[in-house]
Amino acid sequence: MIRTIVKDVLFLEQKSELATKEDIEVINDLIDTLNANLDHCVGLAANMIGVKKRILVFSVGNIIVPMVNPVIIKKENPYETEESCLSLMGSRKTKRYEKIEVEYLDKNFKKHKQIFTGFTAQIIQHEVDHFEGIII
């Protein structure tokens, strides 16, 4: 189901909780909502649709990748960039890392460890910040 994007900063500043298998519909709603916004959005965190769970989705070409309870375990090569967010107006400067290593569960709750670089790494870092209530 396509959900409304939350723009309430007080809600977005709250930390998210670990997701469980009972949160599978949140994953599906995130995928549907990202699909509906792909013309101007590349990633979503669950709190952006009103659910304080550690679930994110991002697009790579025509594929949408869900991550459940992702943890960035390694960061390399910091740089400064400017980002925007579907939940906020305008863009802001922020610090990101060119290369990250992430442990996460997929939609079937199978564990993965993967390295991401470039723009994909930047998207993941932005969405993981949402889990901590960090808004760019």
C-alpha cells in the first residue's frame, strides 16, 4: 500500500526500534511507496511512512532493495555532500563515506554482509541516519 510521507520533524527525530518478522507489511508498504515516488526519490526509511522500525528500501536502477535492521560496520573515505529528503524541504550539507560495509537482513530475514560504494552507499547512510533520528 502506498503510504503518506511523514513531514513531522518531532516524529522523525525519534529513534527506531528493531524490526521483526511481524513487520513484513511495512517492507511491502515501503516498496510500494518508493515505487510511487521514484521520479524524485531513491530511498525511504520506515519512519518516513510513520513506522518507527529499522527498515529501509532503496533503488538501484529498476530494482528496489529492502534492508531490515541494517548496521554499518565499516566506513571509508569521508566526503562532504549535499542531500535532500522527501520528508524535508530543500537540501542540506552532510558528511558521508565513499565505501561502507553493511550487515542486514533481507525481506526473508536472511542475514547478509555486503560492501556498497558511491551513490548507493550514500543512500544507505542517509536512511540509516533516519533510524537514529538524525535528519540532514
